[in-house]
Amino acid sequence: MRFDQHTVVLLARPADAPELPQDAIDRLQDAHLAHQAGLVQQGLVLAAGPFLHPDDEQLRGFVVLSIAPDEARALFANDPAVRAGHLVARVTTWLLPEGNLRFESVPVPQSMLEAAAGD
């Protein structure tokens, strides 16, 4: 059997994340979304999105990329939320049977305002 190989980034809130006022969190989230939208525009992100109601409350989001794990580590080290200590990026390789999953190009929100606007 043949396998497709993708790089996955799990974004998690560290136990020692800094306490920030809500306006700072909102600005940081907007900067995080803009960073991720830039990666999408470069064709590096295949899929991305937040988790809702995870068993592990620290888990925040999931990103599937078309690049090597070391490249993903470098890109997410520059994510504003990661740099601020608000998120950590856990990087791994994901194998699945070849052709099992297809990714479509869809727009992603570049800010919280855009995400909240719906369609």
C-alpha cells in the first residue's frame, strides 16, 4: 500500500501562557490569523481550523501542510501567537492511504472580524 505524507501542526495553549487583557488577546488572534492566511496564500496550508470542545483543553487548532516538518517548525516559530507564548506548535508527520483525502482550496479568515462575519 502507498501512503500520502503530510505535515501536521497541533496548536496548543501552554500551561504557562501569559495572562493578557482581552484586547491584547484579540490583537494577537488577528495577527495569528493573518500569519496563517499568508501561509495559505503561499500554497503551504492544505487545511486549518480550530478545535471545539476538545478532551484536552489545551488543544486549540490543527493545520495540515504540504511542506517538510522542519519547514513547518520554522514558519510556526514566527507565528505571532507562538512568539508571544500564547500558543505552542507541535509538529508531526501524518501518513494516510494514498488518495484517501483530498484538499480543496477555500478562503480562510484573516481576522476575528472576518471569521465572525460568517459567509
